[in-house]
Amino acid sequence: MLSSGTPHPWIARRVLDAAILMEWRPDGAIEVLTDDYRLIRYPDWALDPTFPAAQVTRSRSGRPAAEILGEVAGRVRRWGLPGVAWWVSSATEPADTEAALRARGGTQIDAVSILARPLDGDLPDLDVPGDVQVELVADERTFRAASMVTVRGWGRPEPAAGALDREFGQVIRDLADWSAFRVVASAGPEPVSSGGCTLYGEIAQLWGAVTLRQHRRRGAYRAVLAERLRLARAHGATLALVKGRAETSGPILARAGFAGYDTERCFWLSLLESAGPGLCAALPPCSHAPMTELQQQTASLDALADIERQVLWLSTAIVHHANRVRPNPGGLKVGGHQASSASMVSIMTSLWFRHLRPQDRVSVKPHASPVLHAINYLLGELDESYLP
């Protein structure tokens, strides 16, 4: 847990209760809200290689953990997804939920710290460079600029025009009553960073900060953070709340005086009944990114190696099943050659999980198609029914 500064005991419960409310429901999402948990199926446009489609963002129940896990697994299977990301913290109930996830093969894939800072007294001096300018997102020009940064920074597909129009309308409505706002930072004429803030009474929830890769460590994120703190306090907030990761936004948040109050851990629970050992057990950090202050990071080499093994196992299993397991009275061979397919696993894993941008296009030869199917399946973009 990040622990810059000293946590204030009198606001600890207030911080943790407010953190539970940091939830994102994008246009097109399927949300399941029960007395026991919140399960969400994010729309395809919101997905990227580090963002699982199905996530349990909170769970508090008096029922046995195994019973809750089974119920959620059934819902996710009906969506045709390979697994679910499940977030747990000190507020999760029952207390043995994490142990139950591990017992079913769940593996921790991410962790974020819950951080807070009072907004009384002087605001931090974050040494924002003079060539970085920050604007409030208040019209179509600034909205388009912030959306461009978000899409490119998180590596997401461009939302449809209708979705953008609805989002812009919501941004303007939120700004009218100052329930939420966004800012965008530019270096010269180019938008390079953006971030949002939701105001719940006296609590300012910071979220969604991202900086374009080539402009990181140049002061743009510091500018976005400083402006949100200033605007939040100007509109009545007395406490700033954020979820951050030590290796990305953590050092700057520590410099700004944020203290750590809890840690949320994310577990990947594979639902592949025929999966071999370790399949889908390790993915790159998922994070409910739009509601965190993580700044985009690429998958580490260790994470890519784990994904590569999963892709290799599944792609070769697809070919094996097609040629040796399925009923085939005519003897017709289908699917790519396993060796030819395997030769592309490293290249395609690196491309899909680290380098490709929404505007990029890749042509995949037939021999590598099982690898493409495996990747799309693990990303939740290919239904299980299309596998052999």
C-alpha cells in the first residue's frame, strides 16, 4: 500500500465508503446489481488487452463465498466469456472471498491502492512546466481533445459517433451542476493528457487519468492532477480520493500529499472447463481503469510470457481438436498446421497485447488463424461456440 503522509483515522471509514462508490458504467454496458455484488459486462468499445470484459467490482454478502462465486460464474458463462475479474478489499464480505477465489484457481493479476488527501490548507506545488496548458472540458473542441487522448492512451477502439454524442451531452450536463468534470492538458497545440473528477458532496473522486506514451514524465499528468484538485476545492470538496498504482501515478500522488488507506486486489477466475494448468491464470494488470488513476502502462515481459503460453496452449489445442478429436468420418483435415501456427505466437502476442493501436490493421495468414482465434477468445471477443 502507498503510505505517503499519515492517514487520518477520523476519515478512514469515510474514505473506504467513498471508494466503494467509484464505479464506471459506460454506454452499452450490462450491469447486474444485487444485494450481494455488482457484476458488469463492459461493452466491446471499452475493452483493451488489460481490461477484462466481465468484472465484479464489489461484493458484500452474508451468503457463503462459494455460493456467490458459483452464481456469478453462471452469469458470465451465459455471456460466453472465458472468465471474470474479481476485486476484493478489506470491505469485501464474506471475509473468505479471496480464499474462495484462490481455492477455485483464481490468481491475483492486479492491485491498486486507495489514497486520499484533505483539501484544506495549501494545495501541493507540483512544479507544472510552463509549456503545459490545462483546460476544463466545456465545449466540443475540448471534449474531442480529451476523448482522443483517452482512446489513444488506453488503446481502445474509437467509440461510435452516437456514443460520443451521448457522452458529450452527459459531460455538459455534469458540468452544469458541477457533479463531475474533466480536464485536458496540451503541450503546445497537441492534447497529451486528460483526467476526470466526480464530486460527491465534499468528496472529490479522481479518475481516468492517462497521458500519451511519448509525453509521459514531462509534467502533463502533474498539470492534470493539480487542476483537478484546484477545481474540486473551489466547488466545495474537502477530501480528494483516488485509486493509484505505485509504479505509475504513485510517486506523483505521494508528492501531492496523498496517504494510503487500503488496497484493492484483482483476481482472474478462469471459467474454461477444459483449460490446461495455468491457462488464463495470469493476465496483465486489468484494473477498472476509467475509475482509477493508473496512467496506461504496457504489459511487462513476464506478463507477456504468461499470455504467450496461454495462447500457445489454446491455439494448438484448437488444431488438435479439429483434426483428432471431433467426429470426422470423411477424414478431412482442417485448421492450421500446429508448428506453423506456433511459430507466430510470440509475434502476435507482442503485437496484440503491447503494440497495436485502435487504428492499426493486421492481415493474418490462414496458418496463424488459430493463434488469432485464441487471442480473441482470451480477450472476450470470440464466443466459445466458435472454438472447435
